[in-house]
Amino acid sequence: MGEQQIFSKCAWRLMPLIVAAYLVNYLDRTNVGFAALTMNNDLGFSPSVYGLGAGIFFLSYSLLMVPANLVLNRIGARRWIAFLLAAWGVAAVANALIRGPDSFYGLRFLLGAAEAGFFPGIIFYLTLWFPKAHIGRANAMFMCATSGSLVIGGPLASLILGFEGLAGFHGWQWLFLLEGVPACLMGVAIYRLLPDGPAHARWLKEHEKQFIAARLDGEDSAKERNALRALRNPRVLMLGLAYAGLLFAAYGFQFWLPLLVQGMGFSNTANGFIVAAVYGVQLPGIILCGHSSDIRSERVWHVATGALLGAAALVVASVAQSTLVALFALAVTGIAVSSVFAPFYGISSSFLSGPAMASGYALVNTIGNLLGGFGGQYFIGVLREQTGSYAAVLAALAAALLVSALIVLGVGRAIAPPVAIVCVKPADA
């Protein structure tokens, strides 16, 4: 069995379960955008209150990322990720108890704490299986869950919001209740089916395990492995700032798109399907960009080009007088922004490995989510409240993407050319 067959076997065994878990993860993180269609009015939330509540998730999410990833590295992926799924499932269901701003902030903070270790943990976990030539496609498959969750979540939210008054609950409460339960079920599946690494995979033959280990070791020899040095690496800090701009745009797009579409005059039912269509067209872009970055062994320009295209599309959306033109520009924005993340996650793995990757990438996520998620979403709420329109919001998202593109290009110049990869011929099956 050749290299391509071995890593394809790993992908088919691992990625369906991982993608399903991330789909549930993202659904529970972003369904507040659909809940806001009726929740804000029911509870009297202003744009700034909603923006702070949507963003405060990222405060706890950011602060706990590094310790959570170090725990995963110590106790193994299977047990830790299964625990996180169960914990955030409970926290997601508890969001149905929101009664006012204080409980909104508190429960979003709790959900962020429960989800903190999952995403950076999976990015680190994938580096235990896939070398540089394959990691872009693995990341792209993983990232499809973000768009997939909203393709599913839009129509599903429209349906569930129609449960208004059922058993005395609001539709937005049913949304949190029904979409939180699958995370607990996924936790059981992860615990039973996800191996801690190639050495623990019963479905791999011994020579296949040895080949994967040798292939990864051949790349790791030139990478940083010390966790503390990774936390002080200037490239890690700069990637964190670039990530902040990307997340500011991505989460601003996700949390506010349903409200923006509502502001165009569409009903709640139509809203879910329009948002689903915007996210549905992203899936081919994510896959193609991840595949292209692997084939060309290039990450930096894939990220920069996508960010610049997204910035240009947001500028068009901010000045468009036609609803059709605005929606088209938003769809282009979604394709461009969603496509940058798979290659972006490959940048840090080009110079970090093992414990350094666990801590370094968690720090990138901490900086990105703290600034782009927590601070960014509150800023959008204030900006929306002060200006009374979304044009300024879209322009701010465009500016963030432009800055991120410039930072990534700068980091790319600082990364040394890749060392020669040690080729290991797989043993015959």
C-alpha cells in the first residue's frame, strides 16, 4: 500500500467522525445568531448587548485554550475530546435559561469555557496523523463543518423558531434545547471510536503505523518542539494577530448575517434558507483551496489572496444599493473568507511540532479569539448601534481582512524555506 492509500485510509476513518463533531460544535456556537431573530425582541436586547453576549463566549474560550490543549497532549485525544463534547452539550442546553443580559453573558461565557479545547485540540490532533503534503486537505475537510453547520442550521433554525409557545417555551429556547443534545451523543461516539494516535489505531497494520511515524519524524526534525519557546516565538504572536483579523471578519459575518438579511426585509423563514444558500456555496471553495495548497505546498499566498478577495467583496456589499448585488457580494465574501482557514492552519505546523504545536497553536487561537471574537463582536454591536446601519460594519470587516493579509505575507517572508522531506517507502502489505 502506497503513501496516498495509507493517508486516504486514515482520512476516511477519522474525518467523518471529526467533521460531525465539529459540525455540532459550530452549530452550538453560532445558533445564537438565529436565536437573536426573536430572542432580542423578547428580552429587549440592544445591538450592543447582543454583540457583547455573542462575543463574551470568546473570552473564556480564549483564556482556556492553552491549558486545554496541554491537557489533551497529556491525557490523550479520545478521553479529553469526549469530555468536552459532553460538557458543551450541557452548557448549550442551559442557554435556554437566558432571562436577561446577565444570564446571557454568564451562559455564553460558560459555553465558551466548555468548547475551548476542542478546535485547537483537533488541529493539533490532525498533525499527529498527516504530514505537510496532506494536512491542507485534512484541514479543509474539517473546515467544511463550519459551512455545513450553517447550511443545516439555517433551515433547521427556521423550523424550530416556529415552535413558539410549545410547552410554554419560546422558539429560541427550543433552538438551544434541541441543538445542544447531539453534542452529548457525539461525546459517546468519540470516546468509543477515536484513537489517541496512529499507534493506537486498531484498523492500521503495523507496517502502516511505522510508515506514518517515520514520515512525520522526517519532517519534525527541523521544527520547534519546545512548548515554552513556541509561546515566545514572534511568528506565533504575529499569526495570532493575523488570526484575530480573520476571525473578526468570519464571526462578524456569521453572528450578524441573519440579522443583516432580516434587515433587508426577509421573513424569519426565508432568512434561514438564504443564509443556508450563502454558506452552501462555500463548500467547494474550502475543498479546492485546501487541495491547491497541498499540491503547491504553499499556504501564505492562499491565505492572503482569499483575505484580499473577501475584503473587496465586503466593500461592494457595503455600498450596494441592490439587494441582489449585496447578497451576491456576501456570498463571494463567504467563499473567500471560509477558504483561507485550511491553509492558514498549515502555516504554524510548518515550523512547530509536538508540544510546541499544541501550545503555539493554542496561543494563536487565544489571541485570535480574544481580539477577533470577544472584542470584535462587541465592537460590531457598538458600531451597529452608533451608526444605525450595517455599511460601516461591513467596511470594518474588510479592513480587518486587509490587515490580516499583510501580516500573513510578512510572516511568510520570515519562515525559512522548507527542509527536504525524508522519503520513506511503505512496506508492502
